[in-house]
Amino acid sequence: METVARAAGNGDYIYSKRRLRGIDRRIRFLSTRLESAEVVDPKQQKKLDQVFFWCCLTYPDGRGNVRTITVVGIDEADLSRGKVSWVSPVARR
């Protein structure tokens, strides 16, 4: 928001309006995701072959190493921190 305020202060209203529209779009996207989110209690999960967000998986990687990852949304994926997108091949196995 500081960037938008600075641009508006410098007279760049077109950039400010474009940036605010982008922020509004992101807020609407996240609000929609939040409305459809469902909390799952792992202790009551009956489908043990199904993976959910923030589920931790441990698997052999084929080189004799055991890997542990956390399944997250596309926008949260960070392999260096062990967070893998739910659409990745590892999470979909």
C-alpha cells in the first residue's frame, strides 16, 4: 500500500488505480478460497489413501533416502522448506 500511496503522491494515478485493482482482485480470490476451505481432523479421517492440505508425507525417494514433505497450495510451495504443491507428482501419488 505504501507503493500505491507514494505513486499517488507523485501524481501517478493510473499506476495507483491499476495496483489497487490488483490488490482488490487478490482479496476477492483469497476470500473465495477461505469460504470454501474445510478443516479436517486427521484423527477422524476415514480415507487413509487421500491426502489433504498441510498433510505430512514420508516416502523413500528411490536413492535410499527418506523424504518428508508437507502438501500445500500452489502459492505456498517451497521445495527448500519441504513444502510441495498438491498438483506436484509427489503429492499426487
